[in-house]
Amino acid sequence: MSRKEKLILKLLNPGAVLTFHELESILFHLGYIEKTLGKTAGSRKAYVHEVSTHIIRIHKPHPQNEIKFYIKNYIISELKNQNLI
């Protein structure tokens, strides 16, 4: 099993703690690129799928680097709606 597959399984596991860097790796693997929002964006991040132009918008967690439970659920539902997982 590749590292990308392990990260996707970690995303789908409700008890697993996922870091922001791991989430970005998953999104990049699935064809998303980070869209720059400007100098005043702060912790807001947007990821656009290269083919379908689907957009995922999230806030980068701070001060911890762990993704919150509701963000994980949002990402899972968005990726399932796009038939990517």
C-alpha cells in the first residue's frame, strides 16, 4: 500500500488525527492545486481541482496543526460528491 493510500485511509478513519500537511498531500494527490487568495487571506485556503474546477475552501488550523473533526467530515463529503474517494 502506498503512502497516498494510507493517508486516504487515515482521512476516512474517524478516530485518526490528521495534520494539515497530510490533508494538503491528499488534495494534491487527487488533483487539487492551491489557489492564492491574496495578501490578506490569512489562514484561509482554497484548493481547485485541475479538471473539474471544483473548489474546496478551508481555514488552516492554528495554533495546532491538527484538522478538526468537522473539517474532516466536510473534506470527505466533498471528495465523495466528486467521486474522488
